[in-house]
Amino acid sequence: MTMKLDAELAALAEHLKTRGLTSLNLARAPLAQCRIMAERIGAVLNEHSVPLQRERDLAIPGAGDPIPCRVYLPDGVAQPPLIVYAHGGSFAQGALDSWDGMLRELVRASGVAVLSVGYRLAPEHRFPAAFEDMLAAVRYAAREGAALNIDTTRLAVGGDSAGANLALAAALALRDDGASPLSFMLLIYGVYSTDNTTSSWAALGTGSYGLSAAQMDWIWANYLDTPTQRTDWRVAPLTASMAGLPPAHLIVGALDPLIDDSHALAQRLAEANVPCTLKVYEGLTHGFIRSSAFVGAVQRALTECATALARALG
């Protein structure tokens, strides 16, 4: 594994710095400031994004208040398949607006619609609130496809970072229900365990590559009510059986401290005879997927995600 950062990703970081933008450390800075900074960075990443002809906001029923969501439909496609998508953000930050550009590009490249889920954030809403919202969103999509103008027989689930955790956990819950509506999973550099003592954490968890072990400790302390929940399969999906899950496409950066989680999940899926691909991108750190307008390697990664999604649901 090379420790060399992708040159275009490094240039993007410098560009953001010149605009007074740099990701704040959740373990050190006030959460309110972290959330504001994250949204400002998201706005820059989306500056040149062009809306789709059909995208709209809606609120769907959930265990708590109605869940804010945004649906993106591909131009000129009647009754497209759909992926229910959960954004990243350490379970504590992230907003629908900040993922506009990435999700529009995914829709355009794949011909697959997206339902982006504005799940409840910690610590105001601790586990299992976000999990419950993601599960409710998938069930809504399967039940109310006519309202979304999508084909309910072709559904996927996906997410990045914390969102990939929620997507995988929702897929496990739906499998356990006995009649999962899902045909595919798109999982982007997810956190699938609560173990931050792996070799990749030891090598990459200093904070220089988008995420630190101290931040991960903060995340679990603010997401969970008690330390005993760290072994709950809805928090640590790697503790569950993978048998019977839909096929999956996994991606991760070679410089991501969570890379061992992706390798472990790919191995567990293979052992359970679940079709799975894992793509590792050299020079990329945690949190890269929204940077395709600036970084060629990210553009390739997003295109390959779209291709896998279209092939699975086509």
C-alpha cells in the first residue's frame, strides 16, 4: 500500500483552504461549528452541479417525526429502478443539500433514481433513530413506488461512511423479515464494525487521512446510549450473518483507516456466497466520493459505482 496522496485530491484540499474551508475535528471542535463547516464544504463541492429535471423534496412517515427526503429521477426514464441512499457524516452531521452533486451524477450515469434520506442525527437522536429512519425509508419506497414514480421490483440500498453502515444494517433487517425487496447494495467506505484497533487504523488513523481514531471514539460515544450497544448488529453489521443478502459493490480508498472494514465485509460476503466486488482506489482517503468534479480518480470511482448499479438493476 502506497501512502502517497492523489495529487488532485491534495490540490482540492488546498483550494478549500484558500476559501477558509477545512474539515473540523469532531473530537475537538463544537459540533455546531463542525456542521456549519461541513455544509459550507458541501456547497463548494456542488457549485457547478445542475439539477435534474425531476427532483423534489418530500417527508415520509417514520418512527419519530416525518423523515425529510429528496428524490432524484433520471431524465427521460419512465418507472426507473431506485436506490435508497444514506449520506455520511459520522451519524452526527450531513444534510441533503451537501450530497446533491454526487447523487445527481450517480442518477445521470446509471439511469437509476435516488431517494436520499435525511435521517435523524446524533447526539440529539441516538441509536437506533438513524437506523429506524433508514429502514422506514426503504419500506416506504417498496410500498409507495407509485408516489415516487419508480419500479418497486428493482430496489437497491446504499450509502457512504456512516450511511453505508445504515444501508447494510437495513438490508440485514429486511432479510430477517423474510421478504426483502432489495436487489443490490452500494456501500462506499463504510464503518461496519466498532473496532478501531485494526492494522489500517494503526497505520492511517492519525487524522491525516480524513478520519482519526479519536474521532471514531467520539462518534461512538455520541451515537450510542451505552457501550454495550457496540456489539449490536445494527451498529456493527460485521457481527451478523451475511447469508441471504443481495449482491454488493464495495469501494474504499487505499488511505482510508476504515479499509480493513471493507476487506472484512467483502470476505464475509464471499464466505456467505453473496456476490460482491470490492474496488480499492489508490491515493484516496476517507470521504472522497463527493469530489468527482475535482478529482479524476473519484470520477472513475463514481462512474464504476453507476455502472455496477445499472447492471444490477437494469
